[in-house]
Amino acid sequence: MIAVIAWNTFREAVRDRILFNLVFFALLMISAAVLVGQISIGIEHLIIVNLGLTAISLFGVAMAVILGVALIYKEIERRTLYTLLSKPVRRWQFIAGKYCGLCLTLTVNTLFMTAGLILALFYVDQGLRPSDLQVLVGVFFILLQLFLLTGIALLFSCFATPAVATLGTLGLYMVGVFSEDIRTFGEISKDPMMQRLTSGLYYLLPNFGAFNVISAVAHEHPIPGALIAGNITYVVLYVAIALIASAAIFSNRDLK
Amino acid sequence: MAVILAEALTKDYLAGFWRQTPRRSLDSLNLEVQENEVFGFLGPNGAGKTTTLKLLMNLIFPTSGKATILGHPVSDTRMHREIGFLPEQPYFYDYLTAGEMLDYYARMFGYREDRAARVTRFLERVGLGESRDMQLRKFSKGMLQRFGLAQAIIHDPRVVFLDEPTSGLDPIGRREVRDLILELKKEGRTVFFSTHILPDAETLCDRVSVLAHGKLQGVGSVRDLFQSHVQGVEIVFEGGESPGFHRMQVGVNEVYDAFERLRKAGARIVSCSEVRPTLEEYFMKLVSKEGQS
Amino acid sequence: MKPHNLLAAVAIPLLFCGVVVISHATESTVASLQPGADVLNLSSPRMIKAMSFGYDSLMADIYWTRVVQYYGDKRHAQGQGIHGASEHFPLLMPLLDITTSLDPHLLVAYKVGAIFLAEPAPRGAERPDLAVKLLRQAIGNNPDDWRLWNDLGMVYYEDLRDYKAASDAYVQGSKNPKADDWMKVMAAKIAQDGQSTEISRFLWNEVYNSSKDENIRRNALEHLKQLEQRPARR
């Protein structure tokens, strides 16, 4: 049942023109990276990887937020749920299916953008280097980040309007990107209460900063396998939290 | 066994911004619907008909009371294999075609090899065979209503719930829906439909109930409520004391005396028919009684 | 309680525990992959000003926070005995340059920045010349603040031992009608006596009493304690 809903969510999302526009702009940005690289002698590869992965990340975040915040809200407002939930579909299956469908959409779009980046590297280096495999690791980390962000957007979508959900999701994303800095701030302050608070926030809020390996990938530093495994586990656990909470909220909700 | 059973089903909504006070939308509804019945659920706008249907479909949750369908609590999603639902003014995904959307619903019931054929059959049954590849956002209101019927019955449910199925349809569309409901009854299914179009209910229903201001005002078979109550006899005649056609209403026991008077006056009897109360009169009586109380 | 609510109530706290464990396990690996603390990707004040879309003041505050964090991180690393921690704060001046370019009236950045720059290692960058440069910028942008001349005079007096320049700074400061009278006195005393414990004690007391900033007061207190231990000399 989850697969049925997921596939339909993917099919519907793919027909939404905004996705094409975002992918197009990301590819444009990657092309621009090739031009910028040509005027930065000696570090073309670095620039392309940096700019390319940043473009994939930024546009991926935009897609995840735009699609995610309206995912459930739209179905409630437009009452498309009436015919769906009168079928033998449990509410938690609906949530899981919607989440998987959106993740599939993001994965396909990210793969398109990655193909553009690989092409750009191929063009600049007149071939691919073994170290270019690292780029795929960087993309994988971006995808993990997007899966986590989608879970959060979906959670907000279960109880908030798209505007509020967007603010909440982006707010958590920004805090998550700087969570390490927040904890360091607490350590410097030497106030035990502040230290506990910032430490608590570091661990409880989604730590998006831990997925940012763009710089390491650009400088061709290897990414430890332990980190890959750790981040996958982190995303699985955190997404499980978001989906269980979403299912609980949605299951308790009277539909208008 | 009652196919649909509601026991003291009540729903309160919280209204207001700062101090939320409960507003009762449905008050202790007790209802039983038997197998193979066509049951009409009548009421003016705002009576609580859609609330009742949403409670039965588990789209909203009761404040108190309970309901079962086919012996299962309404919260049991597995029972949804046996029921179909057409909401009022149904919405579907804009960018999918009729074929794709119906296929999506059919997948939810686990149909595999025969799914495509089933989708085609049901689209044709509701008169949408030619529109299979048209996106739903291009459908007219009537077409959407017919598509809604198709998705409600694609899995051959035992019980079908219809919320205002003929609303917004032209006379041809209404006739088609009425014919479909009669077909479903012939197939042995139970149909529960809400409407405020009384002639449809009078024609189709075995039993009706009237809901007003959240409370059940009356339930009974159409035959028992008024079809067996003859109020009088209406005689249409021509001529007599003045030229032209005239009508008069007399008591059942006064018919022959009336015929004799007319014969003596030289009038010609055109027709003679029983006068029975209409569903509309019954409905208005109940609704206005609740309004007064 | 409904089953899904019970599941959420039990599962979510357990999953969060898992999240905390995994975070803890990976944080050192994550830290090792981050760009080094001495990398400043954008170092042009003009570019940053352009990118702040008019929110210069806010950006200045954010950069000031970065200055404090940078200084704190370095001192923290020194305290932990981490390799490379004994370097002399190479990014301090660029960060201060950006901060004060974004907000030329952010006095705390000049005053505390000058302290961080002038202090001998390991407490500071040991660059009193850069501290002088920063304070002269401050004076140029805030001509009405006579206390900046005091700050400048302190750097010349304590760190550069250039008593003529220190005396000149106090003379310039005393010309401001709002300046306290002791500025003139200090100018004369320094010109006459040069280095003196009495003068140092007075100046640091003045710094301690006149500032509300914790960093400045702490620094002044440190210097006063050192003076207590020093035998009095002219």
C-alpha cells in the first residue's frame, strides 16, 4: 500500500512544472561553474565541485521544502483525502507513502543534477579521475540531508499552513546547519546552564552540519566509512521520529 | 443483521478563537440500515448529514457514541474493502488522467492482472469510456461526479455511501445516477445516500430518515410514512355548472356521492386519483417542528 | 490511549536516545572534516558589505560574534593543549577589519579587538602595531569618543613603550571638551616620568571603572593584579 501511494506521489510531483524549473536552474549554475573555473587557473576542478555540490544542495533544499510543506496540508484542504481514506488505507500508511514518494522525487532530480555535474567535470578534466567518485559520496550526503529535511517538512505539513511550515522547516534547517557553532558558543560562555542548554539543542535538533562534506570532497579528502554509516543511521532514526510523530498527529486529526 | 448501525453518535466541534465552546453538530444519532436497502438520509443544509457520513468513513472522530458497518467498528480500515464512498463535490488529483486515477484506486484493493480491464469497464459503466486519457482538471462537474461514482464502486463493495450524488447534475445526469442506484440495489448492495432533493429519495428509497439541526426527526419506510395514507380522492371533471375543466377533492367515503352530483349536473368525469401526503410535506413538517422547538 | 499515540509516546524518546548516541559517536569524525578554523573564505570587507544587502549592522554583529568565538576557540584549544594552538590568532585582524568596515561605530569591536591584538601571546596576538592601526581607524570614524585616545595611549604606553606617542595621544584626547581632566594630567605625567607603576595603576583602574564590557574589565583586573606583585618603581 505504501508503495502504491509513493509511486502515485512521485508521478504527481513529476508533473509539477516547478521541479523542472529548479532542476534547470541547478544545471545552469553548474554550467556557470565551468565558466568560473576557466578564469581561476589551477583550481577549476575545485571550483566546479564546490559550486556544483552547493547548487545541488541548495536547489535540493528548495525542492524538499516547497514540496514537503504542502504535502499533507494540500490533501486536507482540497479534500482529496476523502476518497483516499475511504479505501483500506491506514493513515500511517498514507504518511509513509507520501514521504517515500517525495524522497523518490528528490532522488531522481538529484541524480539529474549530479549527471550534469559529472558531465561538467568530464568536460573540464577531459575524462574522469578516480577521486571523482568522492563527488558521489558528497551527493549521497546531500541526499541524506534532503531525506531528513523532507521528514521535518512533512511533520510540519500535518498541522501547519504551508507558510508557517516553510518558516519552521527552514528555521530548523538553519539552526541545524549551525548547531556545532551553537554548542561551541555555550562552551565559551562558561555558564553551566547555557552549556547544558546548547548541548541539549545540539543533540536534539537535527544536525545538518554533520552532512556538509562539500569542502572535504572538493579537496579530495577521503570520507571515512564510519561517518557514512553513522550518518545513514542518524537519518534513519531521525526520520523515524518525524514519521511516527506525523502519523500520530495525522491519525488524531479531524479532517475538514 | 444491521449493515450500518449508529448508537448515540454525537459530534461536537469547538468554535470560537480565545474561549473555545463546543458546538453540537450531531446529537445522539441512533440509526439502523438493513442489507440491500436503499436508505435515504435527508435533511436541510447544515443538518449534519455530511458530518454523519464523515463519522462513518472515519474521517472525523465522534465525541461520544459509536458506529459499526458490517459488524466492524468504523475505525477498522480493513472493512473499507467492502464499502465505497462518494463525497459531495469530490476532488481528485488534477494532473492525473481518469484512467490513471482509477487505476490508482484499483491498486489499493490489490487488483493485478485484471486491473486495466476493470478500470475500462467501470469508466464505461459511468459513461466516461471516451475520457479515459483526459486529465481530471479538465473534467466538468458532472463528469467529476460520475468519475466519483466509478471510484466508489470499482471494487464491487457491499455497501455504498453517496453524499448528494445528484447535486449539480443536469436532468440526464440525475437520471443516470438514479438508474445506477437501482442497479446497485438489484445487485444486492446496500446504498446509503444523503440528499436534499426529495423527489429522488421518494423514487429510490426503501426507507428515509430526516435529520434537522443535528437531531434525527423521523425514520420509516416510504410506504409506511405516506404511501399507505390516503388523504382523499381528487376528481377532475369537465363541464357541469360552468364550462371548462375543474378539480375537486373529497373524502374517500364521499366519492360515489360526488359522482352522483356531477352526473346530475351534466359534468364529464376526466380522472379520479388518490391523494396521498408527499415526502416534501412530511419533510417540511418535521423540519419546521424542530425549528419551532 | 489510542495505539498510535502510545507508540509515539514510547518510540520517540527511545529513538531520540539513539540519535544522541549516534551524534556522540560521529562528532569527532565530523569535526575533522570541517574546514580548518584558520580559513576565512570571504576576506574582502567590500564584498561582504555588498552581500549583506543593506543589513550591514546585523552582519557586523554576526562577525563580531565570530571574532569572540574565534578568540574563544583558540584560547580553548590552548587550554586543551591541542597541536597548533599556540599560533598568534592570524584571522583576528581580518575579522575585526570586516566587522568595523560593516559597522564603523561598533566601539566594542575596536576596544576589545585592540586588547586581543595587543596582548602578548598566548593571551593575544602580540601585534600592538595592528592594535594601533585599529584604534586610529576607530578615532577616525568616531571623533567624538575621547576614550578611544585613552585606549590608544594605553597601547603605546604598556605595549609599545613609546611614551612620546602615548603622551601625544592623551594630549589629543584632552582637547575634546567632554574629556575628563585627568587626560591632561596623564599626558604631562607620561611625558615627564615615562614608565611608572603609579601611572599604570591609575590608567588600568580608569579602564576598569569606565567600561561595562566583561572582557575589558577582566583584562584590566589582570593587569592590576600583576602591578600589585611588581615592586613600585618610577
